[in-house]
Amino acid sequence: MRPALEVADVFRHHGAAFRQVHADHLGRTERRVMAAIEVCRTAALGGHVERCADCGFTRNAYNSCRNRHCPKCQGLARAEWLQARQSELLPVPYFHVVFTVPAAVADIAFHNKAVVYAILFRAAAEALHNVAADPRYLGAEVGAIAVLHTWGQALHHHPHLHCIVPGGGISPDQTQWIACRPGFFLPVRVLSRRFRDTFVCRLRAAFDAGELRLSGALADLADPAAFASRLDELACIDWVVFAKPPFAGPEQVLSYLGRYTHRVAIANGRLVALDDSRVSFTWKDYRHHGKTKIMTLSADEFIRRFLQHTVPDGFHRIRHIGFLANRHRSARLARCRELLAAPPPEPPPARRWQERLRELTGQDIDVCPRCGGQMLTCATLPRCPPPRPPMWCDSS
């Protein structure tokens, strides 16, 4: 069932004005995201006609934009991704570790997304690898699934990584599985310092290589001395890394992962009101025990906050680390199962996307909503693109 309000409604009502006001600063990626969300599941993308074989009821089913920033297009992608991950779970405790950067780094990251977000992944991976490899803490190679989020509940820019990590790893000689202590993964203070030092070192190297764009509000940092001073300040403060208690079992890991992997800055279900100038949405105030509140922003500010969480084309928001890295994941997981005396995973059953949608939402689109008969495709709907708005950016 369609939510009463969608991000697409905000873009359709206020997108043209936003494009006009911010024409000089709106990038290609942001324009493409807006255009995709506006036409998602509308006649602009075409589709097909479905008719009930029993009562003759017909309806139009329009195609999705499949843009990874669209709130409507993540459900099936998430279900398919989780199905693939199910065969990779190990019979061990799993931990949730979060790496967060200070506000001063977030400011630099906003203007240098590809470079700084990549540093965030690498610094977290190196911290996990180096601390876990130390015999004082674990003495093993660990693996992790890392997911980039860039938002907080109020849609402010807040880059951080969510890492789901098996509670143990493979010994250096590959002959045994070394489990972490019950209920404890790695010391977060040690992880935090290693993460901070690695991040600062890599950020300094990026500056020296001329990879950072420092202009506007960050123009003062373009001076090498000023940038070095900022890094010295960052190297002297505590960075936030925390690990939550282990999950109760592998099934909970998949359920938890589904809440993080294919999320966008705000779900349609959080929108509560839209008028000629403002947008209201729910948010959780974690400074007041997670109390749910309503925030109202101008439409212009809401769109600005939403678009600041777009990521560059081709940038991977989900990455695999350590023995879960893509290049050797299958072989390393097979070795882990041998060491854990765990049976090989059963291959996931082949299912149509309609079946995955039913499992995800409870909605069976093959069934007629009027009589319960079977809905069949009877015609194709051609694309009917709307007139191009001013300042359209061709994405071909």
C-alpha cells in the first residue's frame, strides 16, 4: 500500500523551485536522483497492464526507477542481498561495531565524498585487522560487512560505518578458529585510537596528493599549515567507536542487517505532512531516550538535507572486509566451516521477485484485490516521459 506521503511528492511539488534557486550549486548526481525519484512508478517509466483471469479487474503497474537513493526501490534489492548473505553466515556470535568521525571530518567529507568515504572504509578495515591480529587481543584474521550511513535522525550529515563482525577469526597459520571472549569482541578504546590514527594519516596523504577540494567554508584549510594544525587537533581527541553485545543467533544477524544495508536518508513512512512551503517528519531524539518527535522544515531545507546524502556514482556503500573480502570470500568461508565443523550451506531456493516481495511486505501482487483470482499481464505500457524541467541534466 502506498504511504500517504512520499519523498517523491516533495520533489514533485517543490523540486522545480529548488532546482531554480540552487542551479549554480546542484551537481549532476543530485539532479539525477531528483529526476529518478520524481518519475518512479509513474507512466514516465512505462510498465504493464494486469487483468484478473476471473473477474476482469484491471490495473496499471508502472516500473521502478531502481535508483539506490529512492525510498521505494530498496525493499526488493535488500531482500535479494540478504538472501545471498544467508549462505555466508557462520555458527558463531556476531557483533555490531560502529565507527564514527568527528564533525570537523564530516565537514571535509561533505565536499570530498568519494575520497573521504573511501578513507573511512579503509581506516575502519585496518583498525579491525590490526587490533584483531594482535595476540594480546585475539591473534586472528577477522571478517566484517561494513555499511556506510551518512545521516542522523534529523537528516544532518553524519558519516559513520556499521560493521557486522563474526566473533572470532582464522589463526595466522589457517589451522584453527580463534573465538573471542564470551560477550566481548575487541577493546573499543584500542580500536578507536587505531581508527583515528589511521584515518588522520590517510587524510594527510590525500591532502599532500592534492586529492581534497577545500573551498568555500573550508578555504582556510587549503593552507598546508592550517590543514596540519586541524589534523593535529583531530589526533588529540577521542573518536567514537562502540561495539554492541552479540546477537542471539545468525537469524538475528540477517534481520538486523536488513535494517542497515539498503536504507536511504529517510523512509517514506516517516513523512507526516506536506504543504506549500513545509515538510514535517518524525525523528527519534536519542538525547532524550529515543523519544519520537516531529520536525518541520521548509521544503527547500528538507530537499537540501536529503540530497546531501547522495553518494558519487559507482561508489560502493556496502563492502566486505578481511576474510569476507570479495577476492577470497568463498575459499575463506569454506575454511572457517571446516575449522568450526559446520556443515556446508544449502543453496538458496530460486524464487520469483513476486515471492520475495510477498515475504518482505506480505503483499501478494499475483492475487486480485477484488476477488482473489490470479492477476495476469495482458499489455505493455510504453514510457511516457514528462516534459524536461529547466536545468535538466541528461543522464544518458
